[in-house]
Amino acid sequence: MDLIRIIFAILLPPLGVFLQVGLGGAFWLNILLTLLGYIPGIVHAVWIIAKR
């Protein structure tokens, strides 16, 4: 299941974070990072998925 989340994190970072933590603070932070730059959103999403 983590592989699917990581694929989603690369394609659409907020979706990968949402699948991992739901509508928490990490999700909203990831949306902000993705809007500011796609790469920071990906890095944050993969970090959230790998951490848990």
C-alpha cells in the first residue's frame, strides 16, 4: 500500500498525504507547499509517507 501512496505522492502530492493522514495539518501544509512549488510538495509528501 505504501508503494501506491508514493506513486500518488509523485503524481499529486496532496492526494498521497491525504491517503496517509487525512485532513490534518500535514495535508494543508502539503497543499501550500505544492502551490509554492511542485518539488517541495513531493518531498514533503514522500517524507510524510515514509515517516509513518
